[in-house]
Amino acid sequence: MKAGNGQLKPTLIVFIIYLCFCTTQNLKELQVCSRCSGTVLDGSAVGLFCSSSAGRIAGRCCMGNKTSDHERIIGLDLSNCSLNHVEYLQEASTALLIDLSRNTLVNISDLAFQGFTELNYLILPADIACPGGNSSWEKVELKEGNWLCEGQKNMCNQTGQMSVHCPEFSQCGPFGPGFFECSCADNYYGYKCLRQGEFPGFQVFGAIGASTLVLSLLLWVTQRRKAKSL
């Protein structure tokens, strides 16, 4: 057990550094909140939701109210933004409510909301169907000229365990409207979760780190040689 714990420490350190890097990048690049001008209005659906959640308005976004998710988007209001199509929205994948009403949208790919596991309310123009189809939501209602997609359903079977589409030694989990993902069960990893044992994280990340360091050194040496030859 001690040997196993010792092997995990470097992996955890690398993983923590990676998370910190990603978090820093996300804090700097929340472009979805400024996708169009203006801010969330108090009387709008997202505004009312943000107020009831004690959230913080940042452009077109409502941010979480807890210290742990202070920069986590929980609501996104892109209504009346003259959008013809929905582009990359992954920055708002943690949103519980998204409003895309009053836009001249042609269509929306179901893939646009892949990974939006927490999305519980989605407001769309009347001529745009709920992503994943009506069967992916508890309730689909035409309200005030817009579609309200409410209560995202779990696409795994009713027991919440393994889906028939997932390989053996894996577990099914929601992955956005109409989607699910298969994750390897404990003590299994690799292609179709056929490898048993502990994932060799230190070896994998160590090799990647070493390769990156070597490439960086080679690039530095090449640049130095070019500078001297000038």
C-alpha cells in the first residue's frame, strides 16, 4: 500500500498543476460572457435565476456564488443577440440555465451541448427543437413563443448503472442532452476498459513531461544557433 501511495504522488502533482493551468486559462478566456453587447437584465429568465441563486452578473453570464465556484458559469443569457447559429459554448458547460430566445437561429447541432450535464433549463426560439429530442427532457413546453426544454434526462438505463452500449467493466454516465459516456469501473482502464489494475499515470505523464522538456531544449538550442549565425 505504501508503494502504491508513493507512486500516486507525482501523478497527483502533475494533475493539480494541469488543473491550475486550465483554471487560469478559463478565468482569462470567458469570451462567451461577452458574445454580444449588454448584460443580463434583472427581469430576464437568467436574471431572475441569478438573483434567486445569489449569483454574480458578468456580462451575459451569471457566475456561481460560492467561493469554490466563484468563476463558474451557472446561467447564460444570449437572448436577442442576432445569432444565426450557435458556436462554441463549452465555456458555459456548467450552466444550469441557457437562454437563446429571440434569435434568428437556423438550426442547432446536438453536439453543441455535448458535455452540458448540469443543463436543466434551455430556452429556444419556436422553430428550433430541443437538443436530443423531446425524449431527452422531462418537459418540453411552448411558452411565450419560445420552447422551454426542462429537466434533462439521464440517458443511462433506469437503474443508473451500465448501459447496453457500454463495454463490460464500465459505467454509464450522462453527458449532455441525448448523450451518455462510458467510464471504466474501478481498477480497470484502457481500450474498452479491458486492462485491469492501476493506470500507470506516473509513467505516462512522466514520459510526456520528459518529451516536452527535450523538445523545448532542442528548440532553444536551434534558436541560439540561428541567433549566433546572424
